[in-house]
Amino acid sequence: MARTTAAQRPNIVFIVADDLGYADLGCYGGRPAAFGAVSPVLDAMAARGIRFTQGYSNSPVCSPTRFALMTGRYQYRLRGAAEEPINSRSRGSATLGLPLEHPSLPSLLRAAGYRTALVGKWHLGYPPHFGPLRSGYDEFFGPMSGGVDYFSHCASSGAHDLWQGDEEVHDTGYLTDLISQRAVDFIERMADKRAGGSAPFLLSLHYTAPHWPWETRDDAALAAEVRDNLFHLHGGNIHTYHRMIHHMDEGIGRVLAALAVRGVLENTLVIFTSDNGGERFSDNWPLVGGKMDLTEGGIRVPWIAQWPAVIAPGCVSAQHCMTMDWTATVLAAAGVSAAADHPLDGVSLMDVLRGAPEFERVLHWRMNHRGQRALRHGRWKYLQVDGHEYLFDIDADERERANHAGRDGERLARMREDWLRWNDSMPPIPADATVSLGYSVKDMPQR
Ligand SMILES: [Ca+2]
């Protein structure tokens, strides 16, 4: 039996993209851009490690998924996660954020001796009541809010929103590149220390890319144009969108190179996923729906990991899993237990990373928005939207067009009961929970 010693514990680089859709990357069937491959670094990472085809986000919208990522638990357990999503109106709130006393991925790892940093987006409540340094990170560089301009680093409220620890920092440049550079800096500092026998590290690398506004590295002039509405409803196209993903991909390439140069690549678990399904320029093929939807396009996202010491190259897994399972996996990889009074809902995928076959994993979701419910159990999915119930055989029809609800009432009733039983085990949706949509059908036609 393998012995886990402090010296063998892996470093963790946990990369989260923002609003990246299921098929936006080449390795998920995405089309090449006009300039060539959109995501050569991530495609190569998938080839060196494992790529999941049935990996889900805990929510089809940003901050709820991030609550689950941080806690390893269904986000519905926390009041702040009922906001779809947390927005600038939450500034000053003492309830709409990740509670300081709640065990988190970084706080549990830090208590076990890890050095911890968040480089990138937080989106889990505003200071003075909340913040990354209060929830287990030693270091933080990035925005606190859900979306900022890539050049002015201002949020939708107009407030400048770029921080170094607790201090506001005015930096110049394209945010994706600034985030990549800070990530490389952290790895270089930590790897040097580790070479001297120091602690392993957790780097949470939460890009804002490829979230709106639709700005590439060459679009600094657009910052003034979108200042009053970061949703950027008059802008963007697939070419800009491809480049935004590509800038992130280049940055991840620099991060992987830094790990290699410093000699720590072999025993570093690098994870890549997205916080929710794709937005308006995203490619979710063959799935339907996107951000805010519990159809597959809103929740099925890229899931890639590499860890040369453990994961064999070229693995593809159809394991059913959701964001909080990554949290459980990272804790298991580090040999760290969850807090007894906050047991995980997430399940470790360590055996899958080592090459074991898929296991049964039942997954639940709910959304205040449009009264959505979903349950994935085996090949079947129960879905409710706007009061309509559907039953899909996802293995046969992942596009969710062939509705079995009218043909298999027994299965529909059983899955509805299962969902209701699970829902009863969670706190109810608070009456004052809010849903925020930046635009509607009057701004752009729906299909
Ligand atoms: Ca998002």
C-alpha cells in the first residue's frame, strides 16, 4: 500500500474558465478559428492526461458553482449561492457570500500545510464581510465581482475592481495576460521554496475569459465604449471569442512551462474546467441551451486533468461528475479530510484518475430561474423548465430533443420522486433570492 508523505503530496493548479462552453475547445470537437487551433495547449494537456465527456458544473451560472467548488458541497446549502448570480447589489451584504467560518478547499489545504493563492476571479461576496484572504487563501490577485472590463478592470457598477490581497491595485494591461503572469510568478516563488523542502501549493487560477465584454488583447479602445454596459450587447463575434479563448490557452501554456522549468510538473495535478455552460458566442454542440439553463448546454462543460505521476496519457472518461467532485478529488489527492461537521457532497474521482472504470453517480440541480429542476441518473435525465416536465435518454440523445415523458410515465414519476426527495434534503429556495439577467429576447432573438 502506498504511503503518503508530506513530500509526496501533489501541488494543485486548479484552472477555471468563465462561461466556456462544452465544444469551445478543439479537444471537445470545437472548430478551428480563422487563425488556426483555438486551444492547442489545452488540447495537448487532454492528450497527456484525462478528458471527461460527462463532466458537469454544479450550476449553469457563475457564483453558485463557485460556492460548490469552494465547499465541496451542494451550493443550495448556503444563502449566498441562491443568488443567480451574486451581483453588485450584494456589495456590503453580510449574508451574500462564502461564510468565513465555513471550511473551504483552500482553508482545509492550508491547515494541512499547503501554501494557497487565488489568482483571478472571486465572486463569492464582497469585503469587509467576505473575501479570498478570509476564506483560506494566503494570497489573492484579481477581481471580486462577477465581471470586469479586461483593460479598465472596472465592474458593471463602474467601480474599479482589481485587488492584490486586501489592497486595491491599479495594474495596466489585458486582464487575461495579467492573471497568467501572476500565476507564473506564484509558481516560481513556490517551486523555489519547495525545492528547499517546503510545502506543496494550491494555485486557484480563475480566469475571467472568455466572459464578456468581447475584448481581445488588441481591443483596449473598446473599454470606453462598453463602460456603461459590460454585457456588450452590440459587440463581439466568433472571431473575437476564439481569440479570447486563445489568449487564455497561451497563458495556461506559460503556467505549464513554469511548472516544467521548475521541475514540479510531474507531481502537480492540473485541473481545467468551466464554471457554467457557454454564453452567446459559445459552441455547445451537440448540446442545446447555455448559461442559465439546466439543459445540457448550460451545465456540461470541459473537464481536463493532467498529473504525470498518476494519470496515464490519453484517457477519456464518461464518468458522471460535477464541480464539487473536483473539490473532493483534490482533498483526497492531498490526503486531507473534510471537516466532520461539513461532510462533502462531492465524491473523489481519484480511482477514475488512476484508470478505474466509471461508477454510478447521481447528480441533482435546481434553479430559481424558470423553476428548473434536473436529475441525471445513469443514461436518463429528468428535467423541468417553466412547469413542463421532460425525460431524456442522454446516452441516445444528448441534444435533448427526444422526450420520453409521455411514453414512460413510470420512469418519469420515479425520477420526479427522487428529485423531490433530494430537494427536501436541501434548504428551500429563499423567498428573497434574486435572478439577474443582463439581457432578454428583446436584445437578441432566441432559437
Ligand atoms: Ca460564469
